[in-house]
Amino acid sequence: MKRGMFRSTALLTATFALFAFGCGQEPKSDAQNSGAADPVPSSATAEPEPATAVRPPDIQINFDVDARRPATLLSDYGLFENLAEQTLIAGVIPYQLNSLSYVDGARQESFVYIPHGEVASYQPDNAFTFPVGSILIQNLWFPADSDDTLQQKRLFETRLLLHMTKGWTAVPYVWNESGTDADRVVIGQKSQVTRASSAGDPHTFTYLTPNMNECKSCHVNEDVMDPIGVTAANLNRTISVDGTDVNQLHYWKQIGLLNGLPDDRNSIPSIPDWTDDASATLERRARSWLDVNCSHCHNPRGAASTSGLDLTFNQSQPVRFGVYKPPVAAGRGSQGLKFSILPQKPDESFLVRRMNSTELGVMMPPLGRTTVDHRGVDLIRQWISGMEVDEALAEAALNPMKAYKDAVNGGDPELGMTLFHKTQKCLTCHRIGSEGGSIGPNLSDVGKRVKRDYMLESIVDPSAKIVKGFETWVFVLADGRVITGTIVSEDEYEVVVGHEGKQSKIQKDEIDERLASTVSVMPTQANLLTVEDVRNLIAYLSTLQETPQP
């Protein structure tokens, strides 16, 4: 057998086949757009377990994990007995998620293939770990007619996440007009979709299939590509197997698909279906929308980590998920607004502005859509409108020097060093001695160059004074990407920009717009750190007295 080619033993019983092919995953209405039932409540521990699974004969899956490039056609993998009719081959298992991201309103179906004899590993917070040879499959489709009925559907795109020997590879496949197969798309593609509007009138928009590099922008954290949606919180839900309600994760465990699942059902996290008003509180549903649509970048390990915005569901610190949080290097995105979220004022919250835009350089998420998720926008607006105003947070955000004035005296340098190097990871942008980045000023001798009150201002109000040579620039590129950072070097043909702990070369003929910003790339630490934290950090910085290395 060719190296890297797997044979799969199906992991399903005849009863599971009813789940796979009988109950389907189509949502009840387009407004719901998730196909997910309510998250599993704590009382779900009483759910019965289905009968023990029996493995049917091996089925061939054509996946060379050492191939130089992915297969040209979706049919090449042999994931379906009948591709046009979407009949799954044994061993390819459908799964359902509590909450789905918005992809221009496309309906979504998800499947997973894991090689015979292998299992996924449970992770409480991150995506599950899958063995080499695994394939995650996502179908994106729209109703075939403009009146938005579910009688027929037209597949537009199938996205594969392939776990190869070299790591995960994301590949989009676009379906042909006859619906018989899908072609690999390397450079992306535009398609025209006609759908019914909320008023019932048909409208046409451009659906964008991402190129393979754009897939990385969502799936790469700290230079490593990983799955996104297959988390314990998003998979922890009730499904129906042969008419019996069971927990999906426990079913995965029983059929040999998952190990490491905690025995205590209540310890497994869960997020609600944000489209279901009865599933959870308004706040939890809003946080669920932000988690599935934004947190793949806005998390401590993500591509937008230096923004200081953490939109993961379990983030409990309000300023981390945007409350009274000022923008970082604001360009067109913030549109002059002061905070990501201003309680009780959604129209003055630039989070809402960016969600409600389709303008390049403004809209968030910046990829994967050309239309506005109006229901998602309405949800976030309601959440912000009902927020209580926290006077202390507001004061620290609006007058940080006053709120943190006591931090200039005293402090523990040892605790400050831990904050600097481990907690806040300041060396991502700053340099001390031979270690660190070059996006921000070199701090090797900051203790003998500046006074403590200047350090305080740099920490809690970094935009007040931006060091010369470290001004912020916003580059809007012709392909829609936005790169914000400091200019490391520039010549006639290209600009090297330092951002997010790395450097990017931008060809000048790729630049659509270039904007100077008065906002520092360094996020303010006001409301992120306590007065005592800032005091300790200043105490540590004051000890740095060495001459910077050339």
C-alpha cells in the first residue's frame, strides 16, 4: 500500500446510520442558520447511552498524507459513496455544532474522518487533537431557489482540513454547476448567489471562496495551523441516535472516536446556540456569536493577539472582550470612536460599526463574507444596550493617569519581571539586550532614560506620546487585507511593516490605501492590570540600565 494511504473501518452501527443519513443537519429556518439544538444542560447526565457499536468491514479512503499537494477533485478522496447525492461512505461521520460562524448566510454541514485504529484527544479549552490522516469536512450550501425553501439545495463549496504529515492543510473545493463534483481552488473564486431577502424579495450578491493562504489567516495561531470549531464547548450537545437522545461527545467516546473525555459531564464546557433565544441569556448568546466568528484571531495566541482583545467565550475580564477598550492603531476600522464597546451605546461602539460594514479595511471579520449578518448585529446591539455602566472602569479608561497615579511609587521588581516576560509577554514587541522584537522601542536602558511618570503614561495611555520612529501606519491592500504596524524599512518598491510580533513585506503596488494613525500599536493596560500590577511593572522597568546592543 502506498505510504500515507489509510484504510478505514467504519465506526458506526446501523442505528448510527439513522443519525448520519436520516435526521439530517438542515436548520429549521434561515434565521437560525446553525442547525444546532440547545446546548446540553447539566441534567443531561441522565441521558441513556446507545447500544454498543459494531465495526463493519473496512472501507477505502484515498488520502495520501505525504502528498506534495491536495487532490484536484473532491471525489478523489472517496469520502462519499455517491458524491452528487452526498451519501457518506462508512467511517465518515456527521457531527453537529452548538453555534456556527456566519458565512454569508450559507447553510452548513460538518463531517469528520479519522483513520481506523486512531482517535481524537479531548481538550477542555482548545480544539480537539486529531491524528495524522484525519479530515474535517464542511459543506456550504444555499437553497436552490430564490424563495429560500429547503426542498432543494445547491452546494457551493466544500472545505477540507487535512491532517497531513507536515501538519494541517486547508483546501477549498468549489462545486460545478451540475453538482457532480468539486474542484480544488488555490487562488479563490467569486460566485453569484440569489437568495430571498428578509422582506421576501430576491437579491443577488457575490459569494467569495477564500484562497488557500486566506484559510491560514483564521486557522493559524502562533505559526501553527489547527482546527477551529471542533471544541468540547461547541460539540457538547444532544443528538438523536435511532430515536434516542444522547450526548454527542459520549457517543464519540463509545464508538471509538474520542479519548480523554471526563467522566463528570458537568465539567465539560458548552456554549449556547446564539440564534436560539431560549438557549441562554442575552449576554451568553452574544458572547457565543463573538466566540465562533471572531475568537480564532482575537485570542491570546491568535493573529490579533496584540490588539489586546480576547473574544473567547470564557474570557471574564470586561475590558478584554471590549468594554471601555480603546482601539489599537486605529485606522478606518474605529471610525473615530473611542471604545470597542461603550455600554448602553451600541452606535458609539466600533465593534458594532465593524460588524455592520462590508467596506474593506473596516469590516470585521475581514474575510469570509461580503454581506452583513444582520441578526448577529442586532444581537450584539441588544447586549450592549442592556449593559450596566461601570463607573470605575469608565474612569480608568477615560482618565488612566489619574486612576493609576499611585503606581509611580514603590513596587516589587521581581513580580514586575514576571508580568513583563511571562504574563504580558512584552518581548513580543520590545527588546531587552539580545532578546525580543523590534515593533516597539528598545527597553534595555529605559530605567536610566525616562522617569517613572513617563513609564506610567506609556503603559496606561500609550497613544499620548508615541516615540519617533515608532509611529503607526495602516495599510489597506488591494486584496482586502489590512496590516497595521510600524515601518521597519522602506524603499522604492516595498515596505517592511512590524506587526503582531512579526515583520511583513508589502509590495507598494499592492497597497490600496495608506493611513497614518495617532493611536499607538501598543494596547493600553488600563483596566487590564491593577494599580499594584502597574507599580510592580514600573519597578522592574526602572532596573533596566544596560546600553542597548547595536
